[in-house]
Amino acid sequence: QLQLVESGGGLVQPGGSLRLSCAASGYTLDYYAIGWFRQAPGKEREGVSCISTSNGFTNYADSVKGRFTISYDNAKNTVYLQMNSLKPEDTAVYYCAAGSPIFRQCVLRAQHFGSWGQGTQVTVSS
């Protein structure tokens, strides 16, 4: 059974950086679509970024383009989300999720992802 564990969240000042990790166990993440989603209090879950691990195809929400970078380390079976120039509106619980690629790409819709981690809190505040 595929299990995902997120880490790396915390409190950071506006303009700062964090790197989230999504470590997998049970299965290799090769040939998966791995997504990062976030949910702030009182708001709907939002897709942030995803990667198709077989070919490196990536997708980003407009709100994070140019600031966040997703990557995959197959040796560590881990997907990372590097978050730079953080803003208070990035505050949320961040979840990673695994699903099947669609034509070797990934789509930022939760219904395409079946395995989810427990989430990690990111708070951007001065």
C-alpha cells in the first residue's frame, strides 16, 4: 500500500522560503502523477502543483508560478515543493497526493489523485 508523508512545513516570514517533502513508502513513485494541494481555513482545497514522474512534466497554479518549483528525486522516492517569495495568502495545510498520469501529464484536480498524505502546516506571517 502506497503511503505518503509530508514534512517541511512551519512558520516563515513573508518573502521567505520553505521546502516541503513528500516521502513515499510501499511503492516506487516512478510512473505516478504526484500533486501538491493546499487548504486554508474556510476555503476550498486548491491544486498547487503536480509532476508526472516518468517524464518530468510539471503543472502549476497561476498563483504560484515563478515562485514554487516541484521536483522528484527517484533515489529518495520523494517529491519536493520548493516555495520561494512566500506570501501570507500561501498560508494553508499542504497535502501531497499520488495518482495516475493522464497521457503522461498531470492535472491539478483532486479527483485524479487517490492516495493522500496527512498534510503539513505552512504559515506565512510576520
